[in-house]
Amino acid sequence: MSTKTRTPVMAIRNLVVDYVTQEGPLRVVDGVSLDVHAGELLGLAGESGSGKSTLALAAMRALGAPGVIRGGEVLLSGDNGVEDLLRMSPARLQEVRWSDVAMVVQSAMGALNPVLKVRDQIIDALVAHGVPKARHAPRVAELMQSVSLPPETADAYPHQLSGGMRQRVVIAMAIALRPRLLWMDEPTTALDVIVEREILELVAELSRKEGFGVVLITHDLPRMLEVCDTVAIMYGGRLAELATVDVIHRGGARHPYTSGLMAAFPSLHGDESALQAIPGDAVSLRQPPTGCRFHPRCARAQASSGCMDRTPPWRQTNRLGVACHRADEPE
Ligand SMILES: Nc1ncnc2c1ncn2[C@@H]1O[C@H](COP(=O)(O)OP(=O)(O)OP(=O)(O)O)[C@@H](O)[C@H]1O
Ligand SMILES: [Mg+2]
């Protein structure tokens, strides 16, 4: 893709997020840097509790208590140049939400107002962002078409629609103001597998057609590798690897955790007997291991490389990045 050299739509820099708990602060996102480009589909994967949703909420500045952003920048580039979303005025934040960056969360029903027809919910968003009245009806019609819903869906209430249709409505709302970036956190877990696949394909198609970037968080790694261009793998609140899907498919993952994740999905290598869960327990953020957080579970960890006592630095070239002391050493 030619997006590599362009300014990213969103550049997350050294983001640090804690949850303030009774037992003290819990560092859940620990220095994550990540770029998302226009038209790029970036998958964000990692075990449950690795900090994916927290990263998404913080990057959207939608993180509520007890979450606290301790440091970093979320640089958004748009018509006003580059702005740090974390330091924007509330008024400016209102403007950029939906029109520059939008987010789709897990529960489609939760995202919709049950007492408003689809059309009126979309129009509310258009009005809030100053879209002239004459554009409302045509935009609603366009959006229904974009997400492959019959035009009359606009006149339904959410409860009259199936789960898959509701999810399409939520996507239509999210893209109503033509954002340049869409975050989707487990957008399809409430849906059956076929509907889920259709929704992800729809988003991929819309992203390519309309040119917006997507960050897709899902546990469905095989599907992620089907629809995404790039994958970012998180482990214990840190980024372990950033790789293109091509590299992953060629078996070129450089972080042992990424390789372990891939091996845990039989459909990625077609041999169910080779299914291997990663041994050991998920990392405790309360008492994370020293050095590389993955080292207690890593077959390649060795003291002489520093795995046990030094945090592996993040090394990135173009769209490939890894935080592993041994990434450059031969097997
Ligand atoms: N409100 C909260 N208060 C305290 N700790 C929290 C809170 N929300 C999340 N956490 C903790 O933060 C860590 C990261 O959670 P997060 O939801 O970001 O992970 P995730 O990668 O999205 O997981 P999943 O794949 O299960 O959705 C977990 O250890 C979780 O227990
Ligand atoms: Mg989550």
C-alpha cells in the first residue's frame, strides 16, 4: 500500500493508562505507540485482559473512571493539521468525535436509542454536526444503501430489526459524518458466525471504498487475518508485535507470543492436531514479570539476552515492529 509514507490519521504515542483501584493503580496500557493510516484495516489482538479495549477507549478519549490517562499523545491529523486528542477542548472533542473518529462497540442495542426510529437517530447526529437539512434525507438513504439495508429500514425502531440489521445501522451511524477512522471493539460477538462474517466484510469493503481507516478488535483471529492488512498484537498492556497479514501468513511473525497465538488457531494452518495453546498463565498486571512480560511462558527466553530483566525496546521499520530481545537472533 502507498499509505506507508503518508501522515497517519491517528498516531498514538507512548500511551500510558491506569485504572485506579483500591489496591492501588493498575497499569493496563504501558507505553503503546501505534499508527493508523487512511484506508488501512488494522487488527488489534491479544489475550483477554491485555488492554485492547482500554487502549481503544483512551485513544477515543472515552475512558471513564476509574481509568486515568497518565501520559502519551493521540495525534489526529485532519483539516486543522495535527491535534492531540488528549489535549483538545471539550468543544473541539465534540466536533472531532463522529466527524473524524468514530467507535462501534460490542452491543449494537446499547448504542441505539430504543425510542427513536433509525432515521431520526442518524439525523440527530447530522444536526449535531451542522449538516444542512436538505442533506438529511439523501444522506440517510445513501447510508442505508452503503450498509446494504433496504431503504425502509430507516423508518423502523431498533427492536423491529434483527441483530445483524442493528449492527449495520450502528455502522451506518458511525460513518454518517464520514470519519477518517473507525474503531470497532468486538463489534460482532453477539451475532452468529455467518452474520458476523458479513458485517466484517461490509466494513472492509466500506473502508476500501470510502478510504477510512479501521482498527478492529476481535478474538476471531482467523477472521482478522482475512479482512485486515496489518495486525498489532498486545501482551500484558504492551505492544508485542506489529506485522502485515502477509508476513503472518508466510509464518514470518517475529515475536514468540504472536507465533503462539497463531498456533492456537487450527484454521490458520489447517492441521487441527497441531493446535497448541500457549503454556502458562496469562500475565498478572498487578505483579507483572520483570523484563519481557512474556518471558515466563516463552520457549525462547534466555537470561543472556536480557529476557528476564530488561524490558525489550520497541523496534519498528515501516509497518513491521517487534518488542523481543531475541527477534534478530537466529532460531
Ligand atoms: N473499570 C476497571 N477497573 C479496574 N480494572 C479494570 C477495569 N476495566 C478493565 N480493567 C482491567 O484492565 C485490564 C485490561 O482490560 P481490557 O478490558 O482493556 O482488556 P481487553 O484486552 O479488552 O480484554 P478482552 O479481550 O477480554 O475484551 C484487565 O486486567 C482488566 O481486568
Ligand atoms: Mg475488550
